[in-house]
Amino acid sequence: MDADSSESEVQSSRLGTPPRKARKRHYEQKYSKLWEKDKEFASWLQESTKEKNILLFGKSTINHPVWANSLKKSLEDKIKFGEIRMACFLVKNNLPFNIAGDLKKLIVNVCSDCEIAKEITFEKTKAQAIVTNVTGKLSHTELVKTLQTEKFSLIVDESTDKSTTKHLALIARTAVDFNVEDQFLCLIPIVDGLCPENITELDREWRLLRNMPFNFTEKMWILHLKNFGSMFHPLKGDQSPMFPLLCEFIRKLLALPHSSANVEIVFCN
């Protein structure tokens, strides 16, 4: 064969024609049953009846077993994403966590042919954990980053429950790209406001604040308590370090159980 090709090349060179290229032999690719007997392939290799040169792994047709882990991880991510979306749905619509199990059953019954719906495990405890440890922490972190770079204002409100612990809620109002949003920032608990230690501390702070150069008399404090916001204007630059102490004192004062002051009115300005 090689002698014939060499002679044809010599003749073609003499005649001035280019030599013919030797044809490549075609090898037909087929699946071999012997591969299934190999220890490395026996546990996962199987011939596919859907397409040629495709291998089967369980119920899914894939090109290589390495993708099996990625397919499994992709399914797990979709399940987690679905559970988070369901928890966010409860919070957005102000629904109780007690209906989490019924919501999961409803989705399974409606989407009975969906593998993701069948694998979702969503009950009251899990819904609370997702909101508290996942979405809640993430939103709080993003809000803090926004407050560090953008201008904001704080809205203060008091709790309406009848427990022995009073709370002070802080709502942050932000304006980013002309989009104004109110987001919950934190909840400050005030425990046992009538205990002697707290009353003594309030008295000490009150005496300290009275000796500061705020240009307010004790009579003015009593008359203008409801319009406390207007008292902030006389504070000058050299007195600004005293501002946090003043706010802290008023916060503790309003937290007393017998306090009838309206926090919204006090901090409206």
C-alpha cells in the first residue's frame, strides 16, 4: 500500500499533478458492554436509549458522571430558594408562621408533578429560622451599609404591649435615588423601669443635664416636654457632644411604666 502510494506520488510529480491525499479510515463509535464489567464504571455506567454516545446515570441522561454532583447541588439550591421565597411571602403579607405547613401542602397538591415541591420541607420552626437567621440578618446588614453612606432619619415609636418590659422601636427612613423607604432598624428593650437603680440613675442624669449650658430653665423643661424637638435648635456646635446624653435620658424617661408622654409627639421634630 505504501509502495503504491509512493509510486503514484512519483508519477504525479512527473506529470505535474498534485499528489492525492490518503483517505482517513473511519472508525465507528459504539457502546461496549464490556465497559459495564469494569469496576470503575460498573456502579454508574449504562447505555442510553435516547441518543447515541450518551451515558445514563440513574434517571437523568448526562454526558459524564462528574456532572451528577452539580445536578444534585442545583436541585438543592432550587429547594432552598423555594423555602426562602415561601418564608418571605408569609412576612410580606403579615401571615402567621403557623400556616407554613399548610402552605407547603397546598403547593405540593397544586404542583404534584414538580420534583422541587416534593422535596421542600417547610414548617413553622423552619419558617421562623429562615426569617430570623437568613433574611433578617441579611436585610439588617444591607440597611446598616446604606446608613453608613446615605443620609437618613430615624422614626421612634413605643411598644403597645402590656408586658413588664417596654420597648423602643427605631425605624430608619432612607432616600436612595429618589426612592424613600422605611425599614425596621432595631428594638431596644427597657427592663423594669421602676426599679430603684433606674430611678436613681435617672435622677443623677437629670441633675447632670440641668447643670449643662442648654440655656433652659426647669420651668421650660416642664412646659415644652411635648414639643421636645424644638429644644434641639438652641444646641450649638460646642454643645453637640451633650446631645446623645440628652437623647438617652429622654429615652429612659419615656420608658417608665407610668410615663404618659407620647414618643411620636416628643420626637416628631
